[in-house]
Amino acid sequence: MRADQIALQLYTVRERTATDFIGTLRALAATGYTAVEFAGYGDIPVAEMRSTLDELGIRAISAHVPYARFETEIDTVIEELQMLGSSYAIVPYIGEEMRGDAAIVRRMAENFNAWGERCRAAGLTFGYHNHDFEFRPIGDEPDGQTMYDILLAETDPASVTMELDIYWVLRGGQDALALLEREINRIPIIHMKDLGPAPDYADLPVGAGTIDWPAIFAAGEGKVQWFIVEQDHPANAMVDV
């Protein structure tokens, strides 16, 4: 992993961006960040956001975009991401109503394929970001098949990538290193936050927990394009990042 492959998921500093988005970007640039992944733009017009990024020397390499926006306004999403200069368009989360039924998950996979093709035609790469629930067996599926199994099997690798959140894979009871090694050609982005000990399993700054990061970095060498720092519940966001 090279230093220029490290980015920050701005959800980590959401409390600061909620009150001063531009000021937060300036502070991040001052700490040395040159790439970010968006999770919304606050009330800042995308064109203004792009101008600020250019001024600060920060790249918008990716953006988390809600599933519903892809359903209802994919053209607008693509236009925004092109204006922002983003390379990746990522669905970050799936609501509970869409998780427990294999037929719904398969329709989701069909949507991902269609959206991935649209994104690819526009010069973007579509992907999905996991949590832990994707690794729970779906009740009506044989052999303990999971939502993640279905998504991997029924999406086109040419159109749909996986943004692998190492922490959440482990919280889902899976071997994150083995999954990364097995699906390395579908994983251009890794999310990095560390795993605290039982019973809380808190998400911690990288290096402060139990994850074997050197092994993760070695497995991703030459394949993973971006290593994105993220914390869902930072103790002190600007310090932790």
C-alpha cells in the first residue's frame, strides 16, 4: 500500500461537515489527505464542491449513494459524480426490508448489474459496500447461502465491484483475509477501521485493534486501488483519522 492510495470516508467526520463542510475539507488537506470518499454533499452545490477540492488538491475518488437514488435518479447521480471527478459509485447500505428474502436479493443483483452497466458506460465503476448482515444465512436458501453469496454469484464482475469493509466482514463472522484473497479481482477498494476486543467489538482507528493489517495490505498488493480510512463511531474524529 502506497501513501497515495489512502483516502478518507467523509462519514467519519460527519459531525464537522454538518456545520462546516468546506472548513473540514481544508482541515483534512492540512493533515495530508489528498483523496476522499463522499457520503453526501451537505448543502454545497456539487460544482462548488469540485472547485474547493481542486483548490485544496483533494480528489473525490468515490461516493456513497443511497440505493433509492440509483432507483429513481441514476442520471442525476452519474452527472453529479462526473462533475465531482469521482471514479466509483457505491451503494453503501441496504435496508432491513431487503435482506431476508432471496428473491428480493436476486432482484437487487439484477438492479446492480443494470446500474453497473450504466455507470460503466459513463466512465464510472459501480460497487457495493458491505456491513455484517450480508453474511447471515438467508432462511429460504440451501446450504446456508448468504446475501453476499448471492450478490457475488449473480452480479457481473465486469459491471459490479465490491468495496470490502474488513471490520464488518469480521463482525459478520467471516475470515476477511480469506475473502479478500478469494475475490481479489472484484475488490478495488477496502474500508479500514480496526476491531476492538469482545464484548463490545468497537470500531477503532487503524492499528488500535486486533486486525492483522500487514496481511490485509499484502493480500491487496497490486490489486486494491484504494484503502479508505473510516470510523462509524470515532471518539475524536479529526484526531482518529
